[in-house]
Amino acid sequence: MIALLIRDFRLAMRAGGGFGLGLAFFLIVVTLVPFGVGPQSALLATIAPGILWLGALLSCLLSLDRIFALDWEDGSLDLLATSPLPMEAIVTVKALAHWVTTGLPLVLAAPVFALLLNMPAAGYQPLVLSLLLGTPALSVIGTFGAALTVGLKRGGLLLSLLVLPLYVPTLIFGAEMARRGAEGFDTTTPLLMLAGITCGTIALLPFASAAVLRVNLR
Amino acid sequence: MNLNTLWAYANPKKFIQTTDRVLPWVAGLAALALVLGLIWGFFFTPEDYRQGSTVKIIYLHVPSALMAINAWLMMLVTSLVWIVRRHHVSALAARAAAPVGMVMTVIALITGAIWGQPMWGTWWAWDPRLTSFLILFLFYLGYIALWEAIENDDTAADLTSILCLVGSVFALLSRYAVNFWNQGLHQGASLSLDKEENVADVFWYPLLVCIAGFVLLFVALVLLRTRTEIRARRMRVLLARERMGA
């Protein structure tokens, strides 16, 4: 399992395009928003939590098809499937690798981008916490979507269509927590709900992803 | 109840034979109930003292919204049956129900918007109920798109049924998450079994007839579409066989 994890990290680092791309996309989204809505800092400060959450979600989405696609093409996914490792473990490791290479950099970069959007100081800690709690769920759900569409030639657009509705609850609670934090309200309820969603998806969804992957490898 | 008799209909041939007999009745009853319910509702009920004639959109809005959710429930059940017992008719029925359910969702959204414009003063509000219906519509879209995208029939049936299971959980989750996210403009449930009176009796009876009509219409459409799917699949097999022979 650890070998697989390390292998995925190395691939993400060295293959180029995987590691920094999500982060760069996040930066571009944050840069484009003021062009779209105007440069008033008060307005930007109000919408900053939502924009940051949406940006994180979209850059997560962008890298999803890479989770299985390359392994599928060169056949290493078949090798993994015949290895003694259960499929559930493979899927979990893949999701973890995706989170570490995509989700974690987003979490770490979020405060810097929040600065660009003029977010109030009180909002930084809830924002980072909400992203830290929420992005693992995004990776796990995304892995499910990637497993569903792995065999398809042009799965990219379909993948977004399938995954985005599944992201709704995570986005609602995550953005709500960041917004409440920025406005100085109590964040306990969305925090607990977000943690619940993340724990639930991590516990249950790998089974669905593994089942789907088995069907696709049949 | 003897369950063995139910599973007999999983045989496509038996299914086609039975629906041959049942379908005209269901379709006829659906037409009858819809015509009766809608005419009764539209022309022979009084106008509401505050809402005027717009209240009559309830005869389309409530039944279609009801069926939009029930269609997904039916897809959930048939998907489970496919996963557990692998009856092809079940998977095809789920496939057949999806577009019907999607259209019901659209009808509910559109009639709601038409009613909302004069009543709430807006076509659309980010109200929990409206939003969750929009999300339900997106789930239908994704489900149908996945069916269309996969070429192998069995793979498609497997993948879509798992998507349906996972999607149901997330749709439910979204329903309550959305509640948390915004306060509602939409009134409470117009129909529930545990209330003494839901809406006044004059509106209630034609509404019941309309709901029965929509349920029957849904059953008829799903049966018809399932038959079409079965026959289309048979035809593909026959054509493939012919090409092999030639």
C-alpha cells in the first residue's frame, strides 16, 4: 500500500502537469473573479469564502480524470487489480494520493489567495479548517466519479456532470463554515456536518468506487 | 405473498406478454383520470380568494413533483434488484424510468415558476425545495448521460445502478443540506397523511384524481419504454447474428 502511495506521489511530481496545475488553476480562478464582478474590496470580501471554496472545488475536479486514466491506459491498473491488495485499498490509496497532491496544496495556498480577495482576518482560520476538512471528501467522491468513467474515451465532461451534483452537500457546509467564520459567527454546526460528511464518504464510498472499478476492469 | 410469482415477470418474454394485456388498461385509465381530474380541477373548482385562478396549477405541479421523486425511488429499487438478482428487465426499467422522471422534474420546476411569478413576484428563488429539485434534475441528467455513454449493456447497467445508489444518498443529503443553507419561501407540504385536512375538500378530490392520473401515466410510460428497450436489445442481437452469418 505504501509502495503504491509513494509511486503515485512520484508520478504526480515528475510527470508534470499534475502537481502544480491544480494550484495554478486555483490562482487563475481567484484572479479572474475581480475582473468578473468588479474590484470593489467590500464586495470581494463578502464573496471571498464562496469563491475560494468554488475555486478549490473546480481545481480538484480538473485533476480527477488523471487518477485512473494513465494507469488504465498502460495497463498497470489491471496489474494492481490482480495484486494481493484489495480493490478498496487501492481506491483509498489513490484518493489519498490525489488529496495530498491536489487538496493539500489548495488548503495551504488558500490563505494567500484569501489575502488577494481582501478577506477579513477572522475568516482565515475557519477557511483553512473548512478546506482541510472538506477537500478529502472532494477527493474521495471524485475518485468514485473517476472510477465510473475510467473506461470511456471522452469521459472528462461526463465526469464533471456526474461528480458536481455529488459535491453539493460538501460545498454547502464548507462554504457556509467559511462564510460564518468570515462574518464572525459561530461555526460549530457546519464544522460538525462537514466533518460528518467527510468521515462518512471516506468510510463508505471506497466500497462503491471499488465495485465500480471491478465492473470496468471486467 | 408469494414472491416467486413476482420474480416470474423478470423473464422478458413473460414481461412482454403480461404488459401486452395490462398496458392498454393502464394507459386508458391514466388518460381517463387525467382528463377527468384536470377538467374537474380547471373548470369546476372555485377560485381561491387570495390566489385567484393561479391556484389551479396545483393540479399539475403537485402530482408531477410527487412523481419526480417517486421515479427516482423506483429507479433505486430496480437498481437494487439488478445488483442483487441481475434481472435484465429490472435494469431496463430503471433506464426507462429516468427520462420520464426527468421530464416530471422539469414540469414541476416550470409550473412552479409560472405560479411563483404572480404569487411570489419572482420566477425563481434559491429556496430549499426549488434548489433541491434543481439538484435532482442534475442527478437525472448525470444518470441518463452515463447510460448513453457506455456501450456495453451489462457494464452500463452495473455502473448506473451503483451511481443510482450513491446518488440517492447524496440527493437526500443535499435535500437537508440545502434546508440548512437557506430559509424557504415555499409553503409546507400540501399533502401529508398525518394531517386532519391538507387543502380544502373542493381542491382535494380533483387533486387526488390528478395524482392517480400521473401515477398511472408514469406506470404506462415506464412499461412502454421498458418494452421498447427489451425489443431494441433483441433487435440488436438479431442484427448482430445476421451479420455474423453473412
